[in-house]
Amino acid sequence: MIAVLVLPGLNAGMFGLDEHLPLSMLPLGDRPFLQHIIEYLVLQGVTAIEFVIEHLPERVEGYFGDGTRWGAKFRYHLAMHPEFAYRSLRVLTAPLNEPWLLAHGDRFAFAPFRSFEQAASPVSFMLANSGERDAWSGVALFPNWSFAGQVAEFSTEKLGRWLSDAGTRSEVLHVETSRWIGAESPCGLLESQGKLLRREIPEMMIGGIETDPGVWISRNVTIHPSAKLIPPVYLGPNSRLGEGVQVGPNTVVSGSCVLDKHTTAVQSLIMAGSYVGQSLELDHAIVHRQLLINARLGTGVAVREDFLLGGITEAAAGPPFHRWAHATVAAILLLALSPLAVLGILLLLVMRGRLRNVAIVRTPAPPDPAAWRTVSLLIADRVPWGQRASGVALFFGRFLPGLLAVLRGDLAMVGLPPRTLNELQSLDPDWRNLALAHPAGLVAEADVVLDSTSGSTEAYLADAVYIATKSRRHNASLMASYAMRCLGGSNVRVQSEEVQSQ
């Protein structure tokens, strides 16, 4: 038996939770929602799965591969017409007389499909006790591939209506099941999570060590002695619970999360890499870094205050040792160059100039703009942001005041060019992801190898070259070349194209 899995696109009801992660890849316990479906399909004798994907196909294929891990064959197809996702059936090939299963990546019914393999007509699996009469689970079993052409003409809604109507005429066999999961809404995802933790569907598995009944704890988890776990609950790897924290019941804390002092999480999901601040009460909530979704109220909001919600990411200048090393170099340079700094201030006053702050995005940062944090980079207003400046002016007006940002840990000494919020949003998505993944530095490759006539393409290539060749030796070489250009008075390309009005 083969299966066709249709993975949906963006769902507005998830408030951006699925913008950078496909809906079917959202966590359900210790693994993606879709993995539970795949594991059950293989258990039911499915030997090949055709994935029809509308959104971020590379994330799905990168995680599941060719199916060898599950003892099946996986193939991936991009849905060219999302409103008619089944049209991809026209280009799929399958044995004509072999039964095949149609399912969706955001809802699933755990039914005994093997029992209906010999059915002469289609079998539609309906949701029992769902609160909606004749609700289709999104799963249907067809006796042979000849039905593929007919299904290809339907939208998801029309196929559900056709199966329901045909069932009343006995053309389709309806089978009700109460064992189903869904991720079509925040409430559905949390309800499915509860079913997993309460073991209502035994075929769904969860990893970690069950230290107490209903309490699963993964590797490298730190729990304060005063923290309280109310089963059922799952704690992912590398997570930390602070003093007085209460987690559970029916709560999942995914990997690399921090729950600070006296926080309570009930009937909630804390997604990987999230920080939850002190004394917060989460009830029927989903937290993804700075995104907070209240499932009961059906609302979502991006929280800008890092002390409430945030992301656990690499610091701006890299690992702690690197961050300390860069700050140390900045402190030494500030002390050594303090006479020049005083001279620069006097020159600025004589020229009736002033210092101003440019808000740059602190990197590394997650792809979600809602989680970006801006920090201040101090520069002289006589050094325009994004325009040509002489080496001496750049040294006094950009480099010396910028050392304060390095000292705070907001910048590395050497890295990618610092960019403002608008600049990052205007970048091509691939280049934006590149810029977000690496620390920004006070000195960049582009400052040394390019001049004021170079375009944006050359600047991006300079970033790529730096990422490919960066090392301590290369950083030292860039610093020396930068100093020679500044003190030599030659024109140096300013690292950005943001206008003076920033």
C-alpha cells in the first residue's frame, strides 16, 4: 500500500507560527507532528509515501530524507496550485490495482487501514466525537489508482463534501474513529498534545526517560529542587527550569528552553529555543521565542520585551569566550586610543557636530522578524550612514564610538556589516538568512576590499567570502588593513546603504 500525504501551506489561524516551520513540522511531544503520522503509516504496512508540499518543502525533505530510516520510500513533490493540491496526483505513478491512502499533514485519523485494504469502494474515515457532524478526518482509502484522476479535480473542501455525500448513497464506506489528532489551530495542536501525553493513542510514541508516571525527561535537563512537575509533562533536551517553576499538566517544554523563576505553564507548549521570563502564568498557551498565542482566546501577539519572552540564540559576538575576547580587545583599544578619542570629540565640537544612535539588529538572530532585537551603534553625524567617508573621518566618527557596542557585546570586532531593521527586511531572503546567522562586526570584509563605487552584489559576495574564510588570522589581517586605510586617509566604503535619515 502507498500513501499520498498532502502538506498544507500557511494557516492564518496559527498567527505566524508556521511561517518559518511547516505546519506539519510543528512539535507534538518530542518529534514533529508529521513524524507520528509517518510512523503509524509504516506500522500499517505503507511501503511508499508521496509527499505533496505547499510550503517550505526543503524543511520536510531535509528532516525525513529518502525514508530509509523508516524502511519506506519517500518522494517529494511541490504543489504548484495550492488551492488544488490534489492535481499533483496526475503526475504521480503507482501500481494500478494497489490500494492507496490519501492523508493530510495537519490532521490524521489512527484507523485500522489494513482491515479495509480489500474494500471494493473508497473508505472515508470520519471523526467521532469531534463536535462537528460528518466531519472528514482528511484520510481516505481508495481501492485502486483509477480514483486518482477523479480526486485530482477536487479541492480539499469539495473532496470532503463528495465523500460525505457519496457515503449517504453507499458509494463510499464511512468509518468513524475517535482516535485522531489535528494541528489546524492552536487549540487542535494543544488537544493533540494532551492525547499524546495521556496515552490516549498508544501508537504515538514519546522519547525521554519516564522518571515518574507521566513525566518524561530528556537528556541534559536542569531542574531546580523547588520546581514542580505535574504529570503528564515532557521536558526536552538542554532545558532549564528555575526556582519555583511549575510545569503541567499536559505541557511540553521543547529542547533548549529556559523557564525563569516562579513561572507556571499549564496545558501549554513551549517551543524549542524559547525563554520565558519570571513569574509568568501560561495557560492554554503556545510560546515560540517572542510569539505568544492564547489558544482559548484565539489571539497571538509578538512580545518585544526580552525580559518577558525571548529566544535562546548565540550571542552577537559568538560563544562566551569569543564574546569576552572581543570585549577585552575593545576595552584595550579604548584605553590606548583615549587621547585620540578626546581629540575626536574636540574636533566634533569645533565642527558643530554631534553623536547619534543608529538602531542595528543584533545578530545572530532567528528568521522571525518579531524576534529581532535592535541595539544602538553610536556614530558621529559627520559620518553619513551609507555614503562615502574619508578614512580619518570614519576612524574618529565610526570606529572609536563603535567600540562601545563591542564592549557591551552587541557587536564583534570583525564580522558581517551591521544592518538596520529596514536594511535586513529589504535583503533577498537567502542573503538575509546569511546575515542573520552570523555576528555583525565593527569591521567587515567589505570595508577593506571594496571602495565607494562597488555595488550591492559585490558587498554580498564580500560577506560570503568572509564567512568562508573567517579565522583569527584572517580577522587580524582585516583589522590591520582597516587601520592602515583609516590612518592613511584613503576613502573607505561605509558598510551600509541606509539613508542619512535613519
